[in-house]
Amino acid sequence: MRMVDLIAKKRDGQTLTKEEINWMITGYVKDEIPDYQMSAFLMATYFKGMGDAEQADLAMAMLNSGDRLDLSDIPGIKVDKHSTGGVGDKISIPLTPLVACLGVPVPMISGRGLGHTGGTLDKLESIPGFRVDLSEQEFKTQVASIHQAIVSASGDLAPADRRLYALRDVTATVESIPLIASSIMSKKIASGTNALVFDVKVGNGAFMKTEADAEKLAQALVAIAKQTGVKSVALLTNMNQPLGITIGNSLEIAESIAILRNRGPKDVRDLTVTLAAHMLVLGGKTQSLEQAIGMAEDALRDGRALNAFKQLIKAQGGDPAVVDDPRRLPQAKYRVDVQATQAGVVTGIDTNALGLAAMQLGGGRAKKGDQLDLAVGLVLHKKLGTPVSVGDTLVTLHADSQETAAIEQAVQQAFTIGQSAPAKFQLVKKVIQG
């Protein structure tokens, strides 16, 4: 085979065979195929797309470029959840112990934040002592004993994906749905999970801005899962405003603890329970989504989920006392209120702008390797449909610097205040069965 022939084949909209894809990925990882040829292939894929089998073959080729965790000796159906990323999206943190306390093993491999979206690992690291870099044996032992672990991916899982992602980042091919779906699935399948729930965000704070694009990505993810023998379901969820009322690492941990105490913002609680219910169905605990919702709500009410979170923190070296006293989490030095300059009702929120504001405070990364301030962030006082009077606080900034004037202005401009209430906010827009 020659790489130039595969580039031409994809350029002309033809389908690559499994053998051709395997040869290409193997050659790229071995440095036998240069970046410039792989870049040409990525661009051809961006314009011509891939079929279901082709996407699955690419995901499996990237998966087979490195190690694959074998969790078969852990009893039960292992279920993971993947979110495509949003603002204030702390769902994995209350979700994992909630599902685990109901007997479904959750081997969660998570990521760090970049740009306007936060990362689950960064949030957890705001808990003093919490370790996300467990060894493979530690990971497996923990999932077997307490049904849950949230860790970073090892460098040996799907190394082809890591290299391809870096190349996509500098060749304007990140937005290709087949490449996104193959990237996600190569890592998730490598983690040894048997079933997956996808939370595909859509809206102005999401990677996918339109429902049509989000649905294409969801369909691609469940198609690859089906081709590779992994059970799945995808939910399209609304990211036209932040999830909950906090944006920022330690702030989101505190909000997650409130959810596990059966309190906290309704949207975070509702989505946590909904995703948990789908995971319980995939995990074989019940065939009824309604019954699964009831099981999840009971576990929040009676404290089982909260105790499971303490177990998770303790198992990964963190201080479980933060659950009873969230003030032990990192605290910012200053509180700055951003106030409304007109009266009315909140009709729009630029969610992306609020995520960027948290980043500019030091709570997110502009580029990989940036150090985070785990204490800073935003607390929202107004969301879509909320009445506003002049002088009302829209957002409170939690900052470690008093130089916040530009950020205050950006936050103020992120809110659109009109005179009539917006349409009812629909959190879950669509469910796509695998």
C-alpha cells in the first residue's frame, strides 16, 4: 500500500477498507507515514466524511495502537458516561457515586479542561490530596471493591488518537464528526467498558452549536458503539446556558456535594438522575427507565450516593471531610458582584463567554500545560427566564486578583435582558438509542 493512494481514495469520496485503515494507523504510529501525508488524509476526511463501518474501523485501529484495559474479571456490566463538554458541566462528579452505590461498576476515564470548558479531573483535584493518576492495577482493584473510579488516561491507551488529535488541532480538522467520534470511541473502548451513555451537548456553550450537528455526532457515536459490540444510548442536552449555578473547579465540587445531599440546582439534579437511569438500564439493574429514575432518586434521598462519594474520595487519596465541610475546598480571596444595568427578564446567555470568563480568572487553560487556580470561578444568580431589576447581581466572580474590570464587562455583556420571557428551557432535547 501507499499513503498517497489512500489520500486520493478518500479525496474522491471512496470508502477505505479495514486493512487500509489498519495499515495507515500502524504506519503513522511507527513514524513510517509523515505528518504532511496524514494531514492531507485528515482534510480529505473532513470534506468527504466516513461511513459507519469506516468510522468503527478507524476507532478500532486507534484503539489497537496501544494497550486495552481488561476489566472482564470485575463482575457486572461496566458502564461509563462521556460528555462532549460544556460550561458548568460537573455531572460526572455526582453521577459516578450515584450509579456505583446502586451496584453498577463505573470505570470512568476523564479528561482535563481546555478553553471555555472545564475538566472533571481538574475539578476533582481541587479536593486536597485527590489522585487521578492511578496505576492500572489500582484502577481495577478500586472498581472491583467500590464500583467506581475516575482517573486520567494512561499514555499507553490509544496513542494514535493522541497524535492524531494534536495534528487535527493545527490543521483545522477538529470539527470533523467521523474524526471526533472515532477519537472518543477509541479511548472509551480501550478503557474496558461494556456500555456507554453519551451526553452530547448542543447550544452556544457547546462544541456542537446546532441540533442537526449534535444529532449527527450522536448517531456516529452510537453507530461505532454498535459496530464494536458496546451497548449505548446518546442524549442531546441543552447548553444554551451553564449547567447549575457554578463555573469553576472547587465551586463545582461544592455544587456536586449539594446535589448528592439531594439539594442544589434542579437542572443539575435532573440531568444527573436522567443519565444515572440510563446507566442503570444499560447495567442490567432494571429494564424500566421510570423504575431506574426512582432508584436513583431514592439513593440521593437516603444518603447512599453521598456516602459513595466519600468512599471515592478516600480511595483516591483525597480528604473526605470536604463532603461535610465544603469550606475546606480552595477559596478565592475576593468576591465581585456583576450587576444588571437594565430591568426585564433574562432572554439569552452567551454561555461560551461565561466559560471564557472563568478561564480568564485563572480557572481554565488557554493552552495545554497552563497552571490552574482551582479556587476561582463564577456563581450565577440569574438564568434564562429570571426577572431582573436594575442593580440586581447577575453573577458573583470568585477571584484571586482585583484586576477584574474587563472580565466584569464581558460577563455583563453575556446576558441579554428583554421584556418577555423566553421559550421554556428544554434540558434533554432528544434520546438516540444505540
